[in-house]
Amino acid sequence: MTRSPGIDDHSRALPEQPSPPPDGPASFPSAQPPARPVDVSYWQRRLTELAERHRVPGAVLGIARGAHDDVVAHGVLNRATGVTTTRDSLFQIGSITKVWTATLAMQLVDEGALDLDAPVAEVLPELRLADPRVARRVTMRHLLTHTSGIDGDVFTDTGRGDDCLERFVGRLDEAAQNHPLGATFSYCNSGFVLAGRVIEELTGMTWDRALRERLCDPLDLEHTVTLPEEALRFRTAVGHDSEGGGPPRPVPVWSLPRSTGPAGLITATAGDVLAFARLHLAGGTAPDGTRLLSEHSARAMARSQVELPDKDSLGDSWGLGWIRFGWDGRRLVGHNGNTLGQSAFLRVLPEQDLAVTLLTNGGAAKDLYQELFGEVFTELAGVAVPEPVRPPAVPVPVTARRYLGRYERAGTRIDILEGGDGLRLRHTTTGPLAHLVPDPVEETALVPVSDDRFLVRYTDSPSWIPVTFYSLPTGESYVHHGMRATPKAP
């Protein structure tokens, strides 16, 4: 990981993992192979068949190669109203927003207004965090790579005003410091809100306006919005959840607080998501030739910045905003997004000038993604998507009593318990999100893969999810689950 001067080196805290596949082109292709044609009617059938199998109420699949898009839609935007999903329907893209925020930051780097490795306190001298040393030293690079250690799932509602990010950051000293600065990777929504506040200070605009004027308008993204009153002008999806294995039903709250904007509040069509991906495939150039991002910055965003403690949940490493994936010896970038009952997926294969996105509003969206993208990338790119992780065929004996106990951070409490047939994991959603999820407490068996790596499977999905235990050289113990490092309680 690239570090700012004066930061202690904690890189050895990361558990050893197999080496990732070698990098392909870091940002965009130098030569394009012959494109395999897209059979739109076929992908329409497959989207419909698979979405129904996985009980996804509505979904849009978008495939872009070069300047051409193919978009197909299925289902309904709201099961309570029966409004059908169309190609131009808007969905919340959740944390894919983070790549847009990172792009805004890199524009400021190009302009000489921002140094990735300078303390953000130089821009925000009023910054206060739980650890004053971190407040003095944390950089934009830490924020964009989720290595700041700031408790990441803080969803404080600071109102609907244009000062909501400023007010949110003004209360960040209430958030715990979960790990030392730069010591490990832990997915951090709070850090991206802080990054958005830096963007506001440097541009003199709200994050919403900066996004519109610096990215959406130049790219002609007329169906990309950040506020509910903007989304109401269009055909817009409502999220759905399921309780106790029942059918999907509309969620009671449509959106997270405005203060979470830079971390996950963009609502867009599949076509607009593909247009944003095409900006990066083109090395930072808009379709009309306008340069919105330098070629150097476009490549830097896709370059590896930090290895992940768990390489089975998403990618093997992280760039500046982008998740990096090694599929079948090829290098891809992308991101996922999850909000209240909506899930979105974006994968970009630069060497074939290919981008694929899936927007959904409930059901087993992850399982739909895995099955559908496996087919899309095999058929169109000749690239095999890695098989989902599964328990070993032969049970692995482990001695894991040392992992028993409670692990806790904002929004989540994880208890590792001893059951009659081995270890169990009890996951409790806490804080503001607890009343917005159908089952705030879930308990399941921990299936060992090795002495420090396990798998769990929750009732709402057939997918297995990794759980990794590790410690820093300084002795602090963590469980890495859901891309977050959750510290063990004293």
C-alpha cells in the first residue's frame, strides 16, 4: 500500500494470501479483440429466467462494448403498484457511487488542488476524530482505499440541508477508531463521506452539485440523480426485502440519509452507469473528446493500492475507489452497491473494452449476479468467472476456541459462540439500520476451511460468505466479515 510520509508501516498485519493474477491493462485497452455480438433476445430470456428463479422483483442488465450499449429489463419496480421495469428505469446504485466520488477526487489531483498523500486536515483544519493523531495524519489515499480505520458504518442523519456533510464530519469524533491508521483494510462508508466533504471544500460546491457539474453534465447523464425529489421525475425502483423466507415486499424507507451521499446515494439508469464506465475505459475522455480525467489518474485508480485480508468475498485488492478482480488470469475492476432493498453490480474488463452492469430491487440479487455474470463473461469475453466459495468436501478439524467472544463496531455486533456441533456466528445489526432490516439478528454455523478461515450461510441466500480471523503485530484481534474488520471486544 502506498503510504503518506510519517505513517507507521503496518503492511505486515495483513494475513498471507495467494498471489493475485498478474495485471492486465490497468485502465483501458490499447488494442481491442474482435467483439462477440450481443444477442439481445437471448440475454432478455436469461435475465427473465434467472431473476424469477432468484425472486428478484425487477432488474436491468446493461452490456457495453465500445460505444454501443445493449440494455434489457425484467419485472416490476414496485410490487405494490405493479409498475413495470424498463430500460430507462432508475435504480439506486449504492456504493458504486464511491467510484464516482473517487473520480471527482482524482480530477482535483489533476488540477493540483489535492495531494493524495497530504493530510486532509490541511483542507479541513477543523477535523476532529476519536484519535487526534489520525485526525492529523489521515490522507485522501487512506479514505479512497478504506484503510483509515475510522468506524465505517456510521449513518448519522444530519438533515436535508446543503450543510449535511459538514455537520456529519463535525460529529466524526463520535466514531471509534477501529484499527490503527493504515494497519489493515476495512470497508468504510464514513471515510467516503469525509472524502466528499474535502471535495466540497476544494470546489466550493455541495458534493451533489460537484458530481453534476464535473461528471454528469459533461457526460450527458440526464438520468443520474442524488436526491429523492430528483428521482421522482423518472421511472424509479423501490427496494424490496423478505422476512422469514416470504415473498419480497417494498421496504418502508426508500433512501439512506443525504449525508451518506458520497458513499452511496446515486440513483441512475443502467445506460448512465455504462457511460461512466466508458469514461474510464477511454482513459478519462468523454465521448465528445473532452478530457475529464487525466490518463495517468484513470490508470492510477485501477492500480493496486492494498491487498485484502479476505480474497473470496469480492476482489483480491483495492485501487483508488475501484475493487480489483482477478478472473481467469484477466484483470477487471468494478464495484458492488447495496442500499435499502436494492443491489447493483458493475464489472469492467479493460482489455476487451467491455463493461457489464446489473441493477436490482430485491430478492437474492447476489445469486442472480453470480449466475448471470458467469454466463455473460464466458459467452462474450471467453472469461470464466471464479466459482463461488464452498465448504471443503472433507471437514477440516480446527482448534478455534481462541476466537470465542464478542466483536463489535458501529452498526454490527458479532458473537462467536460454542454450539453442540461446533462454532456458531451470531450477527446482530445495531444502530439506525436495525429497524430497517427484516431480521436484525441472524445465527448460523461457522464451517471451517482452515484454522483461521471459515464460511457461513444465512437463511436468505444459498451463497457461502467468508469469515477470517487475524491479529495485528501489535496484538489486536479481528474478524473480517462482509469486507469489514471488526475488533474483538476487551
